[in-house]
Amino acid sequence: MVIMASSTISIHGFYCHAGQSYASTSLDEASQFLSEELQAVNAAAEIATSLIAQTSTASSHNTPFVLSVGSTPTAHAATPETKAKLHSSLHGKLEIHAGAGSVGLAMKELD
């Protein structure tokens, strides 16, 4: 709760990477891992939103959280139809990418 009320710390989003999805042997299995990734970040964003609403700084948080998920198998399982269905039930803006390598590259660019 202290972090959510902080005026110096900003949480921009939540990230989940299903590393075990690389053992998937079908699109259905990869889709299940994608679902688990999405459930994790969406639950985190829902909790954070609820905690922020209880703080005196609630009005200053007006940007949706970024919900970042993906591994190569789960990104391939994310069809446009799936993405469209998800948007109405998410507590933030969805970002799907293939693998954790993109995070490493992004961090490298900050150096």
C-alpha cells in the first residue's frame, strides 16, 4: 500500500513470461500458457488499481497499466480474435511480444 501512495514511485505496468511454454507441443497448449500469463498480469493490475483508489494520490494515476506478456509460443497463440475479445476484460493496455529477449534488448538500449 505504501508504494501505491508514493509520490516518487510510479508503477507503469506488469510483466509475465511463461518460460515453460517453450515445452508446448500444440497451439492449444501455448494458448493455455498465454491465458495464464494474461491472468497473472491482469490480476496484478486489478489489485494495484484497487489499492491506488484507496490513496490520496488516486487522481494522479490516469494512465492505464501496461500488461506485458509473451514468449514465442504464446505470442503465436495470440490471434487477432483473441486480442479483440480480451480488451474489454483487461485492467490495462495489452502488449504481447515474442520472448523475453526484447526486454533484454530494451534494457541494453538504456545503457
